[in-house]
Amino acid sequence: MMKYFDFAATTPLDPEAAEVYLKVATEYFGNSSSLHDIGGQSAALLENCREELANLVGVDKNGIFFTSGGSEGTFLAIEALLSSPKKKGNHIIAGVAEHSSVHGTLNRLKEAGYDITLLPLNSNGLINLEQLVKSITPETILMTLQHVNSEIGTIQPIAEIAKICQDHNIHLHSDFVQSFGKMDLKSIAPHVSSFSFSGHKIYGPKGIGGVYVDPRIKWQSFFPGTSHEKGFRPGTVNVPAIAAMTVAAQKITGSLQADHNKYRLLRKAFMDTLEPIKEQVRIYQGDEGSQLASIIGLRISGIEGQWMMLECNRLGFAISTGSACQIGMQSPAKVTQALGLSTEEAKEFIRISFGHSTSLEDVIQLGESIVKIVNAFKSASVI
């Protein structure tokens, strides 16, 4: 039986969420934009979900729009903010370690004439706030910084960054894909201009997510003539997936503290198991207050991540070499660039991430297997 350690990439669908999906798809099948009663039932359910999700993160439900997931959400949020800047300008600040969907959007904007500044991470995986402030110019109209890094799990001080942005009349978009459902966001979410989130990272279905855009922002629709989601995106709204995601979000938010305690314990156990090879292991992490315990980004010097992943796979453990959206392209994880690693070091990067089904026994087995792989590799290279 394969042991799964790649929950930061995606999660299995929660059985209750799956039941809700099926029920809504078969019983509330009306188009939520149709004017007849069957459409009306679907619309009522949709609005109920919008309100529930808004309540979970403490924002106005009028700012929640449903999308096909985090990548589309991020793109549409950035476009919405740029369509209604707080002042004139063409300068955007982002992190080097942002998700590929942000970099894809920024590359397009660069061609459209925007000036982009990318901020690196310090050795603890955090943005240097002094450097961030120094990067601001009178032309800066937008900042986009992820809340939790998907590859090493460090938590950026978004509330502080939001304050800096407010003081300088700059919109702030934050990618909440890795923090939504894994942290209490009520003290953070209301302070950003927009954030994106995704269903499949929290045991909801794939192909569904959402965006919050502060309702005070008078954005222009990116897709002309769109009627769904107040013009935010085209396409019939996926009510079954939204309902399933809402159930998954309610469940995971209800177990925040228990999950946090569990993952801290598993993280420590995993690190303790690596003790015999600690000279070769480098873990990239923030201090306890700025680290999501369920994501461990590390490298083992002298061993390529790709090789380690294949060896773990052979032994029955699914781990990753970084963000799943990048796999297949042999470019190293974005975070390794942000941390200033050399090409050789970047190739050694692996990621281990825990989820609801991860047991202490599984974690210890994985750690012991990695130690064995390293020792076998060492003895093989001596010959």
C-alpha cells in the first residue's frame, strides 16, 4: 500500500464532500442563472455556500467569486485589481517564490508594459520587510505575495504587509491556496484587496476554487459580456463542486487546532528520525510562528531530489520534488531560486507534506527509509 506524503500538491476527496457533490449534482441540477424555480433552488444553495465560506474567513460575502481553482483565481484577481488601481502607475511587486500561475500572469503584464520587481526570501524563507518597503516607488500599484509557500510552508506576515500596502495606496493580492483551511484567516483576510483559494487542497473536489475581492473595489470584467458571478468569470457555475468544497472547508476549519498539534508532532518525529544523516540534511523553515507544520522542504547534499523521489516511490512512499504544477519541466522549484540556492543545490530539493491520513508510524517509516537510501548511496559511491 503506497503511503502518500504529497498533500501540498492535492488531497483525496472527503467522503462527506463526495456525498454532497453527488446529491447536489442530481437534485439541484438547475442552472443557478435560470429564472425558473429549479434554477432558483440552485441559486439559493450557491448563495448559502458563498455566505458560509465568507463567514469561515471573516469577509463580506459580496466579495466572494467562484472560479475553477487557485491558478485561474489568482490570474482573475490580479486583473481585477489592475483594472481599478488606487492611483496611477505601472509598477508591480511580487515574490520570486510565487506560484507559477502568478509568474505566468506577470510575464504577460511585463509584455503589456508593466514594470515588475521580484523579492527573494531570506534563509528562513521569509520576505525581508525592509527590502519590501525599499522596493516601493510612487508608481507601485500592486503587490502580490503568497501567504504560505507551497514548497517549504513558510508563512509570510501578510497582515503587516497589508498595512504597508494600505499606507502607500497599493492593492495587495495574496495567494491563500496553502493557508485556506489550514490557518485561522479571520484576522488577515479582511485586510487584503484580494485572495485566491482552492478546493482540492482541503479535501474538496478538483477544478473548483474561489477569489475574494474587496467589494469596495470597482473592478472591470476581464471577459466582456460575462453574466455569471457578476461578470467575474464566464461559464455555468459549478454548484455541486462549490457545495462539496464548502462542506470540506467547514470540516477542515473545525479541526484547525487538532490538525496543527498533530502536524507539529509528526514534523518533530520526522526530523528526529533523520538524526543519523543530519550532517547532510538542510531543512528550509521559519521559526514556529511563521511555519506551517505540515510542509517540510529540504535537501540532502549529494543526492538529487529526482533520484530520492524515485527511490522513495520504489519503497512505497509518494513524496515530491516541489510544486506539482512544475513537474515535467525540469526547472527547479521556484522557492530554490528565491532562497538563492545554486543549480546543484536546487536539484537536491524534495518536499514532504502531511495530511489527515498520515500516521506517526508512516512518518517514522519514511524517515528511516530516507536514512537507508542515503547510507546505501554513500556506500555505493565509495566503491
